[in-house]
Amino acid sequence: MEGASIFLFSLLVIFIIKISPAELDIISNSQFLKEGDTLVSETRNFELGFFRPDNSENRYVGIWYKQDTARTALWVANRNQPPPSTVSPLVLKIVDPGNLVIFNNMSMIWSSNTTTTSPNATAKLLDTGNLVLMDQQEKMMWQSFDYPTDTILHGMKIGIDYLRGINWHITSWRSSQDPSPGVFTWDAETNGYPESKLKQGSMVNYRSGPWRNLRGTGDSIFEKNLRYSVIITEKEVSVNNYAENSSHVARLTVNSSGELQYWAWAEDVNKWKLGFKYPTDICETYNICSAYGICNVGWTQQSCACLDNQKFVPRNQKDWDTANWSGGCVRRTPLDCKNGSSDGFIKKSNILLPDTEGTWFNMSMTMEECEAKCLKNCTCMAYALPDASLGGKGCVHWFNDLKDTREYPSNGMDIFVRMASSELEKVALSTSKEKDGANIKLILSVAVPGVLLLIGFISIWLWYARKKKKNNEQPMEGGNEELQLFSFTAIATATANFSTNNILGEGGFGVVYKGVLEDGLEIAVKRLCTTSNQGVDEFKNEVIFISRLQHRNLVKLLGCCLKGDERLLIYEYLPNKSLDSFIFGDNQIVNLDWPMRFNIIKGIARGLLYLHQDSRLRIIHRDLKAGNILLDHDMNPKISDFGLARSFGGNETQGNTQRVVGTYGYMPPEYVIHGTFSIKSDVFSFGVLVLEIVSGKKNRGFNHPKHGNNLTGHSWSVYNEGRTIELMDPSLAESCHPDEVIRSVAVGLLCVQKNAEDRPNMSSVVRMLDGEGALPTPKQPAFFIGTDLLDADFSSTDSNQAGSINGLSITHLDAR
Ligand SMILES: *[C@@H]1O[C@H](CO)[C@@H](O)[C@H](O)[C@H]1NC(C)=O
Ligand SMILES: *[C@@H]1O[C@H](CO)[C@@H](O)[C@H](O)[C@H]1NC(C)=O
Ligand SMILES: *[C@@H]1O[C@H](CO)[C@@H](O)[C@H](O)[C@H]1NC(C)=O
Ligand SMILES: *[C@@H]1O[C@H](CO)[C@@H](O)[C@H](O)[C@H]1NC(C)=O
């Protein structure tokens, strides 16, 4: 009975397969694929079939991710040979001796042109998305991965296969309807140390550099997963971007407008999701700063500077000052190697190594050998270790001007640049640490042996004096932490005498300057505007207290400086501007996509939780706002200006009419009205910030055209009407994760509740953002100005005053 039913069932299956489009596992000599049929990979994640792109009339054979209902083509066979649209169906079959061919009617429109031959070949789609043609012994004769179109999948390469004479690269489609080759390519530089380049024709648009993961350090699944490797053998030279965890389906695609895009398959929404794209910021424009220039989007004055701002000068200062960087920079002191003088090298750290076109390399050399060889050759301009993963081995020499470098403060590399010997001595003498040592050397070199004993005494004395000085000066002890005391002169020099050109921003407690210390370390200096008579010890205690607050989402305090009335705080410098310049309005530098924004929201929440609960002391920030969130190179948020309210804001009594209390738009009602604050005041500000990050709009200044609601009011309306997604910044449409957007808005609304007791604490907020724990339904928030009522609690003078102030910390407000 059972056997019979299985038999009938099998018949039925065969019958169905006969009449409906077939789903084949393999194409052999006796089979073919006709329009409507598909060839699927073993685990059925990839599929090959016939498609028409974007309503085009033309028909192609392509490969797509099987679950992708949009059938985004990852590979196209006949990209150059679409058949005439009116004629009969297409067929894909194997033609002896081992060619895969597309026929239209009886004419061949595309062939794999397999170079080896074999009878009875078969074609299969592998689970990687690779279409392979195999001989009877299952030996590969041809594979689609050798002929990528516009997309790189895990396992594909770009570079050169010397054995078979294949140049692996990808080329954009001409348009979304036309897969024929467009003008943009992503290929590998092979004249020199290999690296990948995005080109338009022969012009380079963007260079990833062979040196690092493509932003591979972020938190999102996209970034965590992307790796980079270089293969250099006699058989091939290639550069590979790949997803480290191959169970994550991801791809790199050059689109028809010339963007290199990294996409990952999102299981939850069954769609390709854009992770990031290049080029994005100005520094990714190829060679923007020209010869010996260096780029950094975070610099306040200009994005370009000379590789070293003393030893190199702009070739044309006037042009340079007007942001025309095309002349580049030159060495202040020319090299004199050809006349037999000996040069040396200066080290520049944390940079993207320059364009490698025309470089020489040897991957088994040590750094010492590398330096020695470069030094011997007057045309060698710089050397570097190109791949840190090779245990310190490897050497690249540059012979041309160094081009297309940028600063990567967190994960850049070192390069050693050739300089005239006179430039090197200046370095040695001007850094105070080596000063004594250098002097001793100088003395030794002129001394006759007879005075060696004396010299010995001198050096011991020098050593002792230096040690003593050190002990007297630093560090300040604060528990286990050491806090550095900086001299006022050093900070004044670092900031060009607090030049207005170096101003990074102005916060509630003073002006912040950018500075560069003598050893090259970049710092942010906060010059506190205090007229209080706070004593030196009291100040030091406060600083030690702040410096104990350490968390990855807080800006790090490096030390301080005191002189007379001057009180300076020295912070780590973060190259990116603050969050407000990334999310608001027209002056956006980079548009942050949703994964980045969500990561920022969660990071701020964790930083605030630390201040409120996890640090040994409970800190209320009191001025949390987009302008106080700084972003590091990987777009991780760091809260700045914490701890200051307690130390330098709240306790001042006399002699100071300015009292810092916060920023309109972020202040909770109980603070505005009664002057009371608690950790829940920060929670309120956080809620406003979340709504701003989601919507890309400022709470202050937002005015709904229809009902005059402010941002919190508007958010409440759309949330209440189940249209939360409409609040979202339209630019997030592609990258968003509706679930996370809605959750964030709900959390934001909970945080801006009118009554402080109704607002969650930060540990609940962190849990809710992570999708754990219950998400209560928010009630109507504070500052809801509907069509018919203005909350009677709020005096109109407050809002008038606020209308003229935009985002600035408020300094005039009477205390209650
Ligand atoms: C195969 O060879 C033919 C004839 O030389 C050529 O026109 C066609 O472009 C080749 N096909 C591929 C995929 O390279
Ligand atoms: C790879 O990703 C899968 C699915 O997300 C996960 O289950 C697995 O643990 C990951 N493997 C590694 C080595 O990270
Ligand atoms: C590369 O460097 C190694 C180690 O110094 C040396 O033995 C080898 O000959 C070098 N190869 C070339 C091609 O210069
Ligand atoms: C210096 O390097 C260049 C480029 O590799 C090479 O052509 C030249 O022969 C080298 N000169 C010496 C003296 O080694």
C-alpha cells in the first residue's frame, strides 16, 4: 500500500516537472536549460536562469541569490550579446567538446570559449554562486568566477592569473537596464605592490589601499565581516576582499554611476542591504591633496595639509590657502643625496600608505634591510612595511612623489619618508626627551679619550638631573591612574597661541582648540572660561575625578594644565566633527546610514549608562546634545563635556553671572521650570537626541507645517498613528531596518515623557534598544504643542528667547 502510493507520488512529481519550468541540478550533454528553467546550487542558495533587467526588452542568462525576488544579477553570461528581442526562446546547453553555449533560434549568441576540451562535460552551479564546467573526471574546465561582471562574491579575486593569462576585474553595467560594460572598473594595480583601484576609463577615482580592511573595524555585521588579503606568487597577483564568515552572503558591486558598494544579504527582510559605499568623503577622492599632501576630513580649516607641516611646504602657498591643492607640497630642504650627502628618514604614523603604482617590493625583507636598501638609492623616496600580518617582514619602496595619503588615526600605518640630513638633526635637538642624549653624543664625538672620565660624570649627572626633574613634574597621582600635567608653553605652541584658526568648537564651559604636540600627537584643548577662585588642588582633584571616567563611548581626558587663572583640559583628538554635522541639514559631511545611526544611538546609551550607574560616581551630564557627541574614525560615538557640570558649572557662587545650564530643545520641563535636575534630565536629552538621529531634524527649530508641532510632538503623532517610519530621514530608506527604527522612536518617546518618573533609566534604555525586555507604550510626551493647546506650564518668554538661539548652550538663566 505504502509502496504504491510512493510510486504514484513519484509519477506525479515527474509529471509536474515535465510540464512546469524545470529546476535542474546539473546540465549534461543530454539536458539543456530553456527560458523559465533554472539551474540551482546544491543547497539552493544560488540560482541561474534567464532574466530581463529592470523592464528591459533584452534577455540575459544570469546568476542571482535564490531568495532574492528582485533577482539582482550577480553575474551575466551574455552581457555583450543580448539576442534580438522578437525572436524565439533562448537555450543554454553544452556543446561538445566542452563549451557552454547560449543559442537563440539556431544561432549561437554566447560561448564560454573553453580552452580545454573534453567529451561529456557537465555544468553545475556551486554553493558559492560559481558556475563551473567540469570534465568527466570532475576537473574544472571553466568557471564564471574567472569572468566576473560587475560583482565580486566571496571567493572571486581581482588581479592577474599569469598561468592562464586572465585579468580578473569587474566593470559596471552601462545602466540598470543594460549589463554591457560601462566606464567604471574595480581592478588591481599590478605595476608595483598590488592594491585595488576604482577607475573611470584610465582615470583613478578611488583607491582602497592594500593596507587595511575596508573600514573593517566597525560594529555592524557588514564591517566586522569584511577582510582584505593580497596574494603574490609566481602564478598570480591578486587582491581579495572577502566576507570572513562565508555564511554571511555579501558582495562588492560597482554600480553604473561609479560607486563601489558593499552589500550584505539580510535574512530577516529577505533583501540585499547596502552596507557602505565608496567614495564617500572628500579624502576618498583620489589624490585630492596632490604630491606630499595628506588629507583628513576632520581638520577644521582645510581637508589637506602637507605631509609634515614644518618640513614640507606648499609648492604654491597662495593657491594652497584658497584650497587649491593641485600644486601639492615640496620638501623645505631639498634632498642632496646625489652629491654624496647622507639622508635619513622621518616616520609618519597613522596614515593610508601612498599610491603604490611604480613601487618596488620584496616581501621577505626585514625593516632594517628595507631601510638600508632605500638609503643606498637616491631615487628611493620612502619605504614602508606593507602588510602587518606577515610578522614584520615585507618592504615597499616609492620612487615617485607620494600621492593620495590620508590620516587614519585609529588604524593607519607607518611610512618612513626620505629627508635631507639637516632636517633630521633638527628633530633630534628639538624634542626635549632626546635632547640630553643628543648633546651627550655631540660631546662624545668631539671628545678626546682623555676626558672620557669627565664625560662619564657629566652624563650621570645629566641622567640624574633629568630623573629628578621628572619626578618633580609628573605625573599627578590619582589612584592607579596617572594624569599628565602639560606646560602652558607646550599647549600654547601646540595651538598656535590659541589661534582662532584652531578653534574646534565652543561649549558651555569654554572654547575648544585643536593642537598638535611637539611629538606629533593631536589633542583637543578645552580652555575653561572660569573666573572662580577655585584653588589649584581643588582643580586637580576635579580633573583626576573626571579622568577616572573611562569608557569607549566617552572622550578620553589626557591631562590638564594650570597657569595663573588659566585652566586647560587636554583631551584625545577625534578627527571627525560632532554628530550634528553628520545628521542635520545641508552641511552633512557623510550621510550616515541606518546601521551607523543605530550603532551611534546604542553607543551614546552605553556611555550615559556608564556615567549614571557604572562609574564609581554618579555623573549627570546636563548638556547632552548632538554637538557634544564626537565620532571617531569608525563612527563610534563618544560623549564629550561630561563631568564638567558638576565640577565647573554647578558650584559657582559669586563673581560670575554666567551660569551654564543646558541647551534649549534638550532640556526637560522640570529643569526649565524649577531648575531641578536628576539623571532623568539626561534621559530626556537622550530621548530628544534619538528622535533627532532618526529624523535628521533638530528638535529646536522643527515646526511641522500643518500643526505646528515640534519634533517630539510630531514624533508622538506619527507614532500614535502607526506611521512611525514616516519620521525617518528619507535618506535612510535603503539602509533602514524598520524594526529598529520603530523601536528607537518608541524608546525616544519614553525618554521625553513629561514626568521624570515615567522616563526609563539608562539601563532599561540599553536593554530596550538591544531588543530585550518589554517595551512599554509611551504616553504623550512633554513639549507637545498641538493645534489647540500649548502646555500651560511653559512661559512664552522662554520660547521666545529660545527662538533666537540655535543649538548653543544657554548661559543666561537665573537659578531658582
Ligand atoms: C568567444 O569567442 C568569440 C569568437 O572569437 C567571441 O566573439 C566571443 O566574444 C567570445 N566569448 C567570450 C565570452 O569571451
Ligand atoms: C558565521 O555566521 C553564522 C550566521 O550568522 C553564525 O552562526 C556563525 O557562528 C558565524 N561563524 C563565525 C566563525 O563567526
Ligand atoms: C628579497 O629579499 C630577500 C631577503 O633580503 C633576498 O634574499 C632576496 O634576494 C630578495 N629578492 C629580490 C628579488 O630582491
Ligand atoms: C634605484 O632604484 C631604481 C628603481 O627601482 C632602479 O631603477 C635603479 O637601478 C636603482 N639604483 C641603484 C643605484 O640601485
